[in-house]
Amino acid sequence: MKKAIYPGSFDPITKGHLDIIRRGSKSFDKVIVAVLINSEKQGLFSIEERVSLIRKATFGIDNVEIISFEGLLVDYMEKNHISIILKGLRNSKDFEYELQMANVNKILGNEIETIFMISNPENSYISSSMVKEVCKLGGNISGLVPSEVESIIKKKIMG
């Protein structure tokens, strides 16, 4: 079985994330969406809330699993016999950062490959930070986040 892991903070999940998940699910037998637990960084949504939002957004995509993990991604991958990291790229700035991460992961983990998917143009400007900012300022986020989770995100941000 060809498995890929799609790691990130997903705070919150966006249409760009969902697009990579959907496209990845067509390329791999299983896509594991891995929400990083970073005790040094406090997100808007708790880890449990992020996992729940991703589950709602990916409902019906049978070969997707959502997990949370702490520590080095390569350690989780080795323990779970996963050798492919799936990453989305919106622009050249993403590429520069993700290339560094891919090289570090390649050094830390034997046999680890990073596969990059280029964002669809309609998602290339979307980031979780932008979603939070637009929502805080009362803007319409329906074009930025999956419809299944839009109201939950609005409620969390707007109160």
C-alpha cells in the first residue's frame, strides 16, 4: 500500500489544504493528514478541534485518515512505515521553505521522499493566517474554507 503523510498545523483547514488532500487521495492508496502538536505555539483552534474540522471537511474521502502527532515527523513515519511526505506549494516562498524541510527530512529519515503538489490557482493565495484575519475583520470566508466547517470557524473567531 502506497501511503503519504500530509503534515501541517491546519489552524484552520482551508480550501487549499482540502484540495491537496483530495488530489493526494487520488495519487496514493492512503493519505494521512497529520496535525502537528507544537507545545511552544498556541493556535486559535485546539488540536482536537483541528482534527474534528479536518474530519468534517474530508468526510466521504475513504482513503484519508486524520491523526495528531508530537515530535519529529520522521520518527512518526518510521514507526508507521510511511516513506512519502505530501506538501502543497502556493508560491516560490513556500518552495524555498519546503525544500529546506524536505532536505532535512531526507537526512533524518532513511528512504523519505517529499512529493510537492502545486496549488490550483484559485487556492494559491489562501493561508490559514489570512482566513483568521479576514474573519476577525468581518469578511466573507466562504471562498477560503470548506463549506462543511465555515460556520464553526466563524463561531470560534467571532464568538
